[in-house]
Amino acid sequence: MTLLFQLAAIRWLEHPSAALDDARGWSEHIGIVTDGPPETISAYVADNHITVDFTSGEGGLAGSLAVARQRFPTDRHVFVGVSEEAKRLTQSLGWEYLDVADAAADAGWQLTDR
């Protein structure tokens, strides 16, 4: 499985590094993507000591999802996000969508009190 997180979804996790480490146990590839500037992800992963296989590039969310799907031909492509807009986009590109609250509940991850 390829598992991509929307940067906004990662920010909802109480312990993002631990959650991603946990996800590595059942995912072949993990990444973080955003519609914002790619530098925001670089800074976030460095500040939180997170290692990922993929981050978004200049093509925005849609372009990043297309590139990740092509680069990682796994049996499942799952996107963890926070908005209906992201849900519509990811599903239109053939990705499964999981809301971060549902993903956290299924995996036993704690969410922040936002």
C-alpha cells in the first residue's frame, strides 16, 4: 500500500512521527503532500524528525497524487486528508480517501485538541 497524508492531516496528529513510524509497519510507501509550497513540507518533516518516501512537488496536490501513483505501483493507494475538496480530488484520481479522524481511530493514533 502507498499511504499519503495531506499536510493538514498530519498536523492533527498528536505524535506525527510515531504515527508515521507505525504506518510503516503496514505500508510500502509513505508520503506527505500539500497544495501549498513544497518547502512547507520540507520544514515540517525536518522540525518533527519525520522520514517519508515522497513529498509533493510543484504540481500541487493533483500532480503529486498522479506522480506518486505512477512512481509507486502498489495494490492500494490511500490518502489521509481533512476536507471534502481533497476527498473529491483524490477519489477522482483513483485513490481511496480516509478522513484523518477515521484513520486515527482505526490505527490508535491520538489527535490534537484543535
